Amino acid sequence: MRTENFNMITLALSKGRIFDETLPLLKTAGIEVLENPETSRKLILPTNQPDLRVVLVRATDVPTYVQYGGADLGVTGQDTLIEHCAEWGATGLYQPLDLRIAQCRMSVAVPAGFDYAGKVKQGARLRVATKYTHTAREFFAAKGVHVDIIKLYGSMELAPLIGMADAIVDLVSSGNTLKANQLVEVEHIMPISSHLVINHAALKLKQEPIRRLIGIFAAAIAQ
């Protein structure tokens, strides 16, 4: 008969940069994930701590898993967190730490040669492709710029190239992808990093181990 370990702490991570940059923070406390997510087909990965496991979910789903108790805590980009809270609210989510990992910026980019400043000054209505619809809408509204938001989930750079949009709002790290597609940044909206989020109920029910993990992350980023 299977019994549930109610002391088990579940940490939600997404594959890629956030996963890779979270591991060194855990390692400072001797915590290691025992399987490689790139080679393992498992979605639940054990660690060398018997009461801590990692679940792999889509980056956009991390706040949802934490908010609804599928995970006790998670690491998610500020971009994802803003959009999640705008749509679903932050009820049930505690956000104690900016982990300062997976850093990049959210920017407006347009095709090279497009007179963005001139269009804005003229009061033109711009078509903007993005998956960050709330952030983009708030940004342009604050500037008094009229926009039509086109929601896309990927390949944002393609939209201006085929004439579907005048501009994009997306995350930029090195800027190489923009350059490869003849796009240029024209405005920076905000710096982005990854944050620790915790389920409020889990924090009450599993206070000691979760507080310990918060302390581990806090100590690691302070180094």
C-alpha cells in the first residue's frame, strides 16, 4: 500500500536557464538533483535530500503549480510572475526573494529602419506582437501610445518580418536573435530576473523545512 510523505517538499522548476542557474544555489547547501532533465524522461526528479524533490513544468506554469499546491515552492521569471498575477491574482503566493538569476531585460524591438520614435510622436496606432500582453498594454498605456496587441507564444521576431506587427515586446539577453532577424531595441521596459515563490498554505504546514530553504537561497545570493 502506497503512503504519501506529507513532509516531502516539492520544488517546481522549468528546464533551461532557470534550472541550470538554480542548481548552483542549491549546491551551496549540499543539495543536488540526482538526474539530468535533458536525458531523463521523468518529470519528478529526486535529490540527495530524501524529503526534497523537483518537478519539471513549463516556465509559464510554475506560478500556477505553486499557487494551487501542485508544488510547495518554485523559481519563476519576473516576466511570468507579472503576467500570472495580472490574470489570476497573487492569492496563495508568497514572493520572498529575487534570486538574481536568469537575468535579462524586457524590451520593445522593431525592424531596422522603422521610425518608431516618429510613429509614437505622430500618435500612430502600432501593432505589437508579444506573449506579455499585460506588461505591454500597461507600458504603452502609461506612455499614451495606442496599440493593438497580438498575442503570440513564440517566434516573436517573425511577426514584424512578415508585416503582421510593427513591433514586438520580448525578453532580450545578448540581443543576437534580434540582430539575426534585422530587429533593433528601441525601448527597455524593465530588467528581469527570477524569483522564489512559495505556496502560503505550504509555508504554514511545512514551516521549518521551507524556512530552511528560503535561508539557503538567501545565503546563496548574498555570497
